[in-house]
Amino acid sequence: MRKKQCKVGALAMILLAELGFAQSRDSLSKEQAIQEVVVVAFGKQKKEEITGSVQSLKTKDLANLQNGNILQGIGGKVAGVQVISSGQPGSQPTIRMRGIGSINASSDPLIVLDGIPYNGNLNSIPGTDIESISFLEDASSNALYGSRGANGVIIVNTKRGKSKGLRIEADVKTGVNFRSIEDYSVYTSPQDYYTAFYNRARIGEVARLTQPGAVPSGPSPHDVGITALAKLGYNAYNVPFSTLIGKDGIFNPDAQLLYQDNWKKLIFKPGLRREASLGITANNDLVKSYTSLNYLDDQGYLIGSGFKRFGIRSNLDYAITQKLKLTSSLSYTYSKQDFPILFSSPEI
């Protein structure tokens, strides 16, 4: 079999001809590499060369996340990665990539931000500043990071300048936080609770009287139910316990509640979530820069909870020579986290 090599320019048309075969025309494209590039521990490799477990999320995957916490937003999007959140706005979620490997030692994965191990809270980095996130679960993650990568490695790369020219991107999001999971079927009003408590005692007395050889004596089943109500120690209505429920088991329609019984309104309230970001990319032959401003105001649905964040980031790449490049990454973040007042009864 004969092999011929020739150099052609981009977008060239190649005519293939051989005696006894039909001619074929093939056009070349501008693409120099058609395989997907994946970020690994030692840098970048083609996807076909990866044999371990590596999963990546790009900018287009992160753009649709409606969550101020980028790691909390990827829950369910990456196979094998478990994200556990407390629900508190601004809290760092618990991430498990290889399960729990030790009782005493930490099971948290190592986070590498722009090539440097990062021990801070990723809540300080908005999703609009992130270029890609790679999750390394194979043995190659231990090749560079050693025991620190035993629980997996999360590589986060922020955006940097690429193409020439000036580009400005603005993003504004707003939404509402509310409780999506309803309560179990429980008594939510004092009327239902008092009626159920009364019937429990009354039916118990009726069941006792229906036993063989039982002799009716003492209070009636209705009086037993009223006595049980009195033992509760408090009455939420403006009528005495003796007239709260009639002998027919029907709640007194004239009874009026003395206080607000909807405790959910005192605990839960829909909260607003507002986020805005501005990214500026300015590039030329020598300097490539990316600068961003971001603001987040996330009010939780639990009254008293919330998270505010303001940040600025500047990534600069300066080509000193063709073989020497200066790279800098600077960021500043101010955040404030509000917690609700929690208390417990001293008798519990």
C-alpha cells in the first residue's frame, strides 16, 4: 500500500483519484483537533486517552444553574458525586466522591482552583466566573496530589481572556426561594387536635365497657374524654373544656380561637434571590485579561436566614516573549451570612 504525504493549507480541496476507482473530493476544515480535551491532574489530555473516571462541566452547563452555590447547583448532574446541603443560604455543601473512607479523617475531596489547592469556600466564586469544573475520581488524581487526592479531586478553572478584542457580558437573575416539600399529613389546627384527643379517650372507655362482664360505673365515656382534655393543661379557646365538645362528639361552633394557630407564617416566608454579574474581556497580541464584578442577595425561606456576596476578579495573562508568559489571578470577596435564631426547651 502506497502512502503519500503533502502539505496543504486550511480549507483546501483535495481530489483523490486512482485507476479503476471513482474520483473523490474532500474539503478540509479549520479544526486542528477534533477530540474533546479533558483537564486531568497533570494538565490536559484528549478524551480518547482517558481511562479513568473523569467528568467535566463547561460554561454552557453552568450558565443554567439557578443557584448561588455552584457546587450545590451541580447536584444530580454528575454521576457518582453526592452533594448534601443544609439548606442555609451561603453554606458550604458536603461533597462525597468516593464515599466515606475514614471515621476520624476528612472525606472531603481536594479542590484545586486555577492550579492551586483551595481551602476556602467556593461560595465566594460565582458561576459566571467559572470556565469549567472537572471531577477526578481515578488513580491519576493521586499521582500529583498524593494522599490529599484520596477522596477525589475537583479542578475549578476560572475564565480568562481568549480571543482578541473587547467583549462585555452582563447577566442578571432574580427568583423566589420557597419550601417545595410539603409537610406530612398532621393536625394543623387546635380544633382537629382537641377532637382527636377527646375521641381517643372516649373510644377507649367505650371499648372497655363492651368487654364481657364489664359493669358501667363511674363517669360516662363523654366525661372521660372531657377529663382527658383538661389534663392537657391549656385551653386555646374562649369556652371551658366542659362545653368545648358536645356529647355527640361535635366541636362547639361558638368556640373562638384565642391566638393565631398558623405557626408556619411565623417561621417560613418566601425570600427573594437577586444576582447580577458583569464580565469584561480585553485582549491583544501581548495581554489577555478578564475582569468581573458580581453581586448576590439570597434570602432564605426560613425567616432570618440569608446570604449576601460582593466580589471582583481579575485574571491577567501577559506574553513577555514567545516562550515566557506571566499569569496572575486576583480576587476579592465580601460576604455576609445571616442565621435564624435557634433555641430548644431546657426541659428537653
